[in-house]
Amino acid sequence: MKAKLTHIIVALVLALAFSTPVGGAIGTYVGPPTLEGDVSIIESAGVDKSQPDASLPATSADSGGEYIFVKIDLSKLPPIDEIFIVEAYLGFYIDSWSGRGPSGYASVATHFCSDDSWSASTLTWNNKPDHREEWTDSWGFSFVRYGPPYLGFYVDEDVEEALRAGGKMLTEVVTWGSGSGHAGLSSPTIRVEYAKRPVYNISVNEVSDSPEINIAETNLLKSSVSDKILWQPNFYASAGTYDLEFLGRCKFAGWKTSGGVSVANPNDPSTKVTINSDGELTLTCSLDWIMYGDEDVPRYISDQGISYNATQRYAEKFNLLIPGYLRTLGFYIVKDPMPFEVHILGETDNPTKSPPVDLCSPIKVTPAGLGWLELDLTPQQVKIEKDTDFYVSVTWLHDGKPVFDEAFGASSDTYKFAEDKWDTDYRDILIQLIVSRNIEEPVKLLTTTSTTTTKTTPKPSSTTTIKTSPTTKTSPTTKTSKTTSFTASETTITTTRPRTEPTYTFETTVTPAVTTAVTHIVTTTPQPTTIPGIDALGFQILILAIVAAAVGVVVGLMIRRRRKAEAPYAPPTSPPPI
């Protein structure tokens, strides 16, 4: 079976499986446990443009003109001046779904309605009250609906608006949102969580030592308060003292505060923050080193990942924000820790059109166990310029071994070498890469932890030998090369999160007194080999479908508008929450 056919089928699987919910809540709240409000749905009804005088049950939203009206009783909530609405969630059971739109995406949406005088027994298309044109929240899917049979909307802003207007009721109108299609919806439920005031608004700012980089548009800076990750430019908190942790992917430089916010130690990435009133919290960092690649979250599937046959290769594209030296490279091995080769490739922006070449000598790696495996690339002295594409590549030396952990998310910037050519791969090995401006800069270990960690650079052994063999790759301008063996030193990590650091050895061919850079590179062209076969197509598609489904859920959560990452929905019946 040709690899091209595999890629076509994979693309179809991803297109069909990928789903994207969209939604939002008022923001992250930190403080005492929230209280659940005594709210309920009084009645619901449907209207249909094609049946303008009919009173209908609440069954569907349709782009052709079918709406659902829901009336919510807020009369038992305390006065809004006494409570802060943390989350209000209007949920539905999905009976059916068909949608289409740009890139396959379509959605339903909910709108605020200030008129609650309608009755389910008399509501029709012709006498329905007007709703606000701008939607409060939406929920959608790409191509097909996938996942649990529930959807919902965050209506906390509407609840607060209704209460501040002195109302005891709230009407939400569910319509079709983007694209076109039909959604069969039933069993509406409402949940409201609130905190007792006062609750303060804390702005979160991000600053780096490189003003030419818009740090807010990157994913480099991240922090958590009381173990809640701050995804948005602000959060809400009751008065108190909470754990504060820097989770950035660059060098921590300190905390700055103003207003009613203070920190115990501005120079400690893991400290305490005290909140007494509205204020600002600023994260500052240096870009002396930056971590690129995937999040440090190995998947829950313990022995499934990415592996190919011997001599086949994987490559993932990287592009730097600032010029720098490649320092550390991390993989997560989930099964069969057998030797493999690592290559740093470059000199092309598209391997499928122009094959990449080695920017330095390849590294043969022998892992000693499962878990994180970290390579020190400092001895290679590879410097990459800003906005220059390069690739981290893996060559398998044994069929199907090792198996690397797969990151969440399909990528068009990953490639596979098979049958003497590079093709887009659509799969993503979990890779982490540290790059530093200065080759002597101490860098943080590839692990999510607030504690600054160090790693002793492996030193060459005292004996250096000249080695020539069919596998030795040398510069075209160099007649001989020195091959030096390195062994990783022991590393101490101060963190409450245990991380497996298997011992490994690697050997590499280096040219004496040469600093490798994109503009001045010792290169060799990898020799193509015959591919003995590919993995079973059915198994590949199954794994890709599982990954694509997980991607849909995770990406949807990440892009929720103004909401916390978690949004459980608990219907009144036995089905599980989302």
C-alpha cells in the first residue's frame, strides 16, 4: 500500500473526527468553594418560521428559522450586590446534529432576551419577543458531531444583567449560529454557581526583556493561582492568600504587583500572592532561553504512540522567535526503549519539495528505560537564526522500536521519510526543545515545574579516537572525523512532580573547532534506504482517529471564550458530565 494512500485516508479520518466546541464563562475564580444557586427552568418552547402561527415544543434550532425559548427562574438567588456569578451554564441533550460551513464548521448560539412575558402554550413565530442580535455564547462542531451527546452555553453575563435589572426571570433564545444546519436539542437544564462578595478583579500582564517580541501573542508565559491556570488577561478572587506559580516556557525574571495585590517573594517563581482589593499581577521573563515544542503532559495511553519501521524517519518543523543555540532536546518513550538516531535538519521550508540536509552530525541514542529522555545538544554547537526553519528528526534503527509518546494535535508541520521521499505526516511526536541566546546560559530542564533546575553538560571522555566506518557521516571537506562518546550526568530536580529520567548514552561525530550555524554548516546528505514496509493501515487509522477525537475536545477547551478550562455539565439524569 502506497504511503500516499495512507495520507489520504488519514486526512479523511481527521476531517471527519475533528470537532470543536466553543464557549465561555466570565473568568477564572479563586477563593472559597462556590455555592450552587437555587435556579430552575420554568418552561421552554419552540418556534418555526415555516409554521408562523404554531405553538411548538422546544425540540430544535435550525438555520431555516427554528428557535428554542427557555425561561429560567432566578427568584431564589440572593441579591446581585451580595453575590458574584462565577458560572451559569445552560445545557441541552443533543438528539441529532447536521451542520456545514466554512472549513466544515457550524454552530448553534444563545441570545439574551429581556421579555419573559411569553407562555409556552401561546408562543409562536409571529408573536415571539425580540432577542438580542449578538449572541451570548455558541457551541459548534467541524464536519460531524463527536463526543458526549451534550452541549451548553455560558450565560453568566445574562444572569447578572437580568438580576441587576431587577428581574426574577431570564429568557434565553437558542438559534442557529454560524454556517447552516439543524440541531435536535432537548432536556434543557440550568446550573448557577456564585461566590459571596467582595470579589476582586485582578489584571494579569506579561512582560519580557525583548520588546520586539509581542509576548502576549506567544504561549511562553503562563502562571497558576491556587492550582488554577490563568488563561485570560484577568481573574477574579476573594480576599486571601494563595499559592502562585510561574509555569512559563522561558526564563523567569520576577513578579510585579500593584493595587491590592502583593507577593511574598517577587524573585521566587513559586511563592504566595495576597489579594485585598482590585489590582494587577505582572509576570516578567527573560528570553535568554525559550522552550519550544509540546506541553509536558504525557498521554494517559501508556503504550500507544508513534513508531515506524527501521530506516524510516520522522521530522518536525521549528521556527525560532530569537536566534540561539540548540541546548536540550526531550522525548517521551512509552514502549520498547531501543536505540535510534536524532538528526537536526534544515535548509528547506518544505521537505516535500526540497529534501532537508543535516545541520550537524547525527546522534545515536540508546535509552535505558521508559519516560523522559533528555539529550544535551550543547556539544553540537548548532546556532539557528531567527525565522529560519529547521527540523528535529528521528530515524528508527529497529522496526517499530522505540515507541514515542504522541502529542495532542495533528500538525501539518510534521513529515515522514519513506519510499525515498518526504511526505506530510499528520502525526506529532511529543518533543520539547530548549534554545538559548548564549551557549553558556544555564537552562531549565524540560519539565513543567516552577523550580529553577540545572543540568551538568556532559564532558567528552579523556580518550578520543579516530573512527571510520560506513555509518560515519563527515563533512565533505573533511577527510577524517573525531567520534566522542558522552554519558549523561545525574540530574537533581526540585519538584513535587516526579519525572522519569532514564540514563542514556549517545555518540556523535563532530568536526574539531567548528561552530555549526545555518549560514556556515558542516552538512551531509542522508543516504536514502529501501522501506521494507509500513505499519498495518487499519491500526494507523484507529490510532489517528483516537488522537483526532482527543484533539477536538482539547482544542475546544483551549479556545473557549472567556472561560475556565473546565466546564462540567451535569444533566439531571444519569448520563456522565462533559
